[in-house]
Amino acid sequence: MKILHQSSNNQNTVAFGSKNRPIKSFQIPTSKDELSVTEMKATDCKAKKETHKLAKFYVDNFIDGSIDPSWKKYKDSANKAKYEKKINAIADFIEGVFSKDDGNSTVLVARDSKNKIRGSVMTYSFDEIKGLEDPKTFYLDSLAVDKSYRHNQIGTILANKSLETAKGIFTDAVLTGYNKAVPLYLKLGFKVSEINCPTKKAVFNKIVETRTDIPKYTQLMEMSLDEKATRWWKRAYKNLKRT
């Protein structure tokens, strides 16, 4: 996933993560500490340790952020083995995002001055559900911010940075967001998906087969990135009919 480009002083430097539109490292000032944000590298995945750290960060935040009992059960000390198993599963998933990357995957990680993860976002071409895969649909898979660092616009900044890379490559952006996070996604420009025709309903029903947390705990949300393009769910429906 990493590529080389020429810096202003003609020395080779690593362009992190996404090949087609790599995101340069940047800082986010907060009320507690200044965070350094970089794209995760493929070499981080090979080290395993970094993907495990990020997976643990996601799992801990999902447990904290969702009222879904399927996540809350991991808080119980009796489920420690299942908790570790879940972290390992998410770590494997992150590594999978890198291994099947089409050049547009992005994993942004925000770390404090002690190198501790305080925020992250992971995005890629929509392929989460077999039969609905679409290379022109941008999927915002995971957006998480450490509880002690919230209310510093970190989530907004990370999401917007990833969305900036999506424009011109993708026609639509899609996500499933926890109900209490819906206001944030609305501010970013997403809207809750309306099931207003049989075609879209067929796609929605296919998603719900896999995502049983919709709509009780999460909402399917979408954003148009190219108003002139065919909408993502129409393309997804064509793919669905072929399966």
C-alpha cells in the first residue's frame, strides 16, 4: 500500500496508505494535547502489533458508543476471552482492508504526544456485503474518538479528510452510524437513507440480512458526491440481480 513520491528536496519519502490520493500527515490541536494524524501503512499491518492496537481502540469505543447488547456484553469480565477474540477478528479485518486494497482505502490514525491512539477512521470501496459490492461507492466503515478527547472536532476533521479523498473517485458515500452519532453525520452532509422505492428496499433488505443492528441501534446513511451519477443503490440493485 505504500508508495514513494518525490518531496520538495528531491528525497524519496513514504506516502502513507491510499495510493490514489495519499493524505499528508497533519496535526489536530485539542484542549488536552496536539494530535498527529497519519495514514496507516501496510508495513504496520505486517508488524501485527499496530493493527492489534487499532483494533482494540475500535472495539473499546464501539463498546462505549453503542447500546447494542451484542457489544455491551464484552464489558463483562467473564467475557474476556470473547473480548480478545473480537479484537483479533477486527485486527484481521483491518489487515484484509490493506490486502485487497484497490488504491482507495484509507485508515487515518490520530495519536497524542505519547503515541497513544485517540482517534481513527477507516474507509474503502463498498464491498462489505456480498452481492452489493460497488467500486464507485465510498464506505465509511469506522469512525471513533477516545472518550476523553471528544468535543474537539476530531471526528469531524478525520471524516472530512477522508471524504476529501473520495470526491472525484466515488459517486456516493455510505455508512452505518450509531443512533447517537447520527447528528454528527448529518452535519457532515449525510442523510438517513429513505426507503422510497422497491429497488432501494431490495438493497436495504439485503443489507439488513447482514447488519441486524439496523435500524434499532444504527442507521444506514448516505451522501451524494456526484449529483449527475447513477446512485449507489441503483448500481447495487443491478449487482444483486446478478447473484
